Amino acid sequence: MYISSSTLRTIAWSAFAFSTARAQYVVDSLSFGHKEGESISPNLRAIPHFHTKGEGYEPEILSDRVLLTPPYPGNKRGALWSEEPLGRIGGDWTVELHFRASGMERGGGNLQLWYTRESMKNDVPASLYTAPKFDGLVLVVDQYEGRGGTVRGFLNDGNMDIKAHQDPDTLSFGQCNYAYRNLGRLSVLKIKQSHGVFEVTVDGNPCFSTDRMKLPDGYYFGITASSAENPDSFEVHKFIVSTTNAVTREEPDRNNYRAQDPHQQQQQTQQKPSDPNIPQMLEDVFAANIRSQQDQFADLHNRIQILNHRVNDMYVLLEKYVADQDQRYNHLMGRVVPMHDQISATLRNVEKVERTTMETLRDLESKDFKDMLSQVHQAIENSHNAISSNMPLAMAHIVGKERPSMTTFLFIAVAVQIMVVGAYAMYRKRRGSAPKKYL
């Protein structure tokens, strides 16, 4: 089978373009621990391009790791924040966090991976439950509800105070179980945002994903950890930020990037000057009609450029379509969210009532009331016996103390008889002295 030189060149260009599109480029200014044989810190006092901070403890920087919280004592906090934001890379990027958690059997603590609009490097190292209002994402690794370990994602637009919420754990948009403590190896937490899909994996296994959100460029990465009274020690060995964009993988100036409007960037991209000599469309020709290699190369070059222009136009239209859909989605969510909050509050109240009812029913079913009823019966019987035994004595006392004497009774009887006799005598006297009537 004969393959022409133009076909070979087309295959070569396609393979090169595909390999370039699939390549991952590490953003050195936002990464550490990814270079083999090199220490993460040149002087063991600081990590280049990162700011360290602790509360009650200064994070310890070793040659191959950073101890955000010590094995002892507990109630300590540590943080790492990037000095520079994520650059203009088109929204597709990958983050890998290699960490390890170890401690006593019943140790506790949590680890957070942040991606926020403003850096919190000057604040006290915070967790989800102590952080101020932030705009961005936080992934929390802890022992939520005693499951042995979970990875949960939370979003905030800067208006919600999560630490003041009555039940912050209900705000997570995705979660999965992951027992991270005392594994004896490193755990790899990976975030990937590509082609409109946000995905979180742990040790290469899917955790959760969604296509309903897209994090913007220009935010800061941070890693914070806190330990409980029985502490867990959190170690960070690697933090790698990579992108498929080979041209813009290095960070631009933050002020220039923030000052430029995204619509202006898109217009500048669309308004690139083009050479008028480059044709906008070519007619189909037979390969046999192209004789020289120069004509073959020119034809291939022009067709690839035309194809590139058409792909670029499709990309611009797709971006416009995605922006319109995002705007519609945000508009709809702005109406749905208040109703969702009310429904969530009602459901939480119903769950509390059901939980209280179940606890009461469980207590009633688990307790034996036979002894209690026997005690009540015995108490009633004792009260009845006491009343029965004391009543005759009380009545006798009352009757003996309050009854009239016999002398008084006789005096009253004689007096009554004298009064009756006197009244009768007076009646006879008046009747005798009255005038007689004759018929």
C-alpha cells in the first residue's frame, strides 16, 4: 500500500497536536515536592512561593515534608498558602495533594484544601467551622459523624457565614467515605477541572464529581490542618498544580490579570490581525493534480490554518453558549436557592422531631415498668393503711375534746322546761282575764 508524503505529514501533525493537547505541565510557582531528588525547601525554613503560619505551633519544614500539626501536644493549627494566584489557564487544571495522617487510636483533627478568591495567609489558620466568609472552594478531610473518615466539598460565594450556620455539615455539595488515618502510606487527594466537569478522586478512586460548577482562574490555593485534644499529625509531602495549557502555564502578573475584563480578553482573542493573503476557504482538488512538494505543503498548510480558524470559531461559539447557559443557571438557582433553604430547614426540623420520637419510643421499649408500678401500688397501700389506722384516733380526739359536758346538757333541759311552763301559765292567765263572749 502506497502512502503519499502529504498523508504522512498530516498524520504527523495530527499526532503532534494530540500529544500536545494531552500533555500536563506543572505550574512550578504553585507546586512543591514534585522534583525528584530535590528538597522542598532550600534552607528548611521556608518553601518557595508559599507562606507558612501556625497557631500555638510553627509548621515544621523538613526536606521531604511539612508537619502542619505535631504528634504532641494537641489543639494546634498550621497552614500553607500560595503567594501567587492560579494564572490564566482557560479553566482546565489539576491539583494533587499527597498527605499522611497519623496519631493515637482515638485521635482527631481535620485537613482542608482551599481554593479562594482572597488569600488567608495573614489570618489565623482556619477550618471549615472557624473560617470567615470566603469566596471559593474548600475540601474537608475529617471523621465526620464517626464514619472513620470522609472527604466533603463546600462552596461559598462570600456571602454565607458557614461557622454561624445552624448545621454547616448539610451545606456540602459532594462527599465520600475515606479512612485516611494511620495507613502507613501517603494518601493522594486529586482535584480535576476539565471540559466543564469538576471531579475529586482519592488514591485514584472516584469520590464525587459534578458538571454544574466551574471554578474561575486567579484564585489562591491553601492547605490548613488542625488537631484535637487527642491529636492527629498531618504531613504534606507534595502539592502539584498542573495544566494542559503549555503557553499560559506560568503565572501572569496578578494585577494585570484581575484588572482585565473577561469579555475584553475574549474580544482581543477574536480580533487578532490575519494576513489577507491567507485564503478563508479552498476548493476540493485531486491529490494527483498537486505535483510539487512545495504545492503540497502550501495546500496542507492552508487547509490546516482554515481548519484551525473554524475550530477557533466553534470554540468561541461554544464559550458564548456556555456563558449564556451559566447565566441562565445562576438566574434559576437564584430563585431556587431560597426555596431550597426553606425546604431544608423544614426537613431538618422534621428529622429532629422524628429523632426525638424514636429516642422516646426506644426508651419506653427498653425499660421495664413492672417495678415502678409495684412501687406506686405499695405507696398507695401504705397511705391507705396510715389513714385507716390514724382516723379513729383522730375522730375520738375531736369528739372527746369538743363534746359538751353533762351539766351543761341538764341545765339546758331544765331551762327549756321552765320556759315552757312559764309560757303555759302566762297563756292561762291571759285567757282567764279575757272577756267572755255569749251567743
